[in-house]
Amino acid sequence: MTDLHIRPATPADRDAIWAILEPILRAGAVFALPRDGTAEQALAAWFAPDHRVFVAAGEGRVLGSYYLRANQRGAGDHVANGSYATHPEAQGRGVARAMGLHSFEAARAAGFSAMQFNLVVATNTRAVALWTSLGLVAVGRLPGVFRHPVHGPVDAWVMHRFL
């Protein structure tokens, strides 16, 4: 998408972010969050105090969102972590790729030296392919750690890249 603009989220973006998160959470296939959670619960998690939240806007609306945070505290706080969500109608159009690239720059600017994703569900092949194409390497496979609503217990990847 050529008209995509990524910016820090504001409180006015909360409803648009919930519209993106709700169908993803209800499907239960990619996030380790309650499938039956409320908007308030999901948005409290997304906008946690230690998260820097961004939105990807285009076509006059919010098409995606991600947050960036330290993966660990203390001696591990030099490694970033994030979570990404694209509106179902915008999938396959480069929104997630743009957010991923933006997050690497934002993390680098914030002083992080690497990015690590702790739980990339193995059946989420689009995400695995995206992160691999952006230079993340699967450094560990966690057997059966995610309860997929269709496939039952499935593996997840820990993925990492230096910034």
C-alpha cells in the first residue's frame, strides 16, 4: 500500500483497534489472549503502560496496529518484543510488512538491539513467512504450547533478529 501512514496511537484510535482485534481474538488462532475477552480487557492489554502502540492508517481508516515493548526487564531489556494485528479486510496488502519494518526502526530508535517474538503460532503460516522474510530466525520450537480452536495443541516458534 502506498498511502499507508504509521503513527503513534491515540485514545481516539481505541475503537478502530478493537474492530481489528475482536475478530482475531474471537477466532482464537494467533494470540494467547482470551477468546471471550471484552473490549476493555483486550484494549487494556494492548495499551499496557509499558507498550508503545502504533496504528497503520490508510484509505481513511486504521488498517492495523502493533505495540512495542521490552521483551524482558533488567538485563533483558535491550531486546524488543511486539504484537501485530491487521484488519481482516486489509490482509495480504502489505500492512503487516510495513508495520514490521516500522517496528524495527522504532525499536532501534528506542535503543533496542534486537527483536524477539516469544510465541509465533506455527499454524499461522502467513506470520511465520512474513517474519522469516524480514530476517527473523526461528531459534526454538515450543511443542504444543498453543491451544488452537481447530487443530488442538500446536507448536509455536520463538523468533529473533538483531536490529
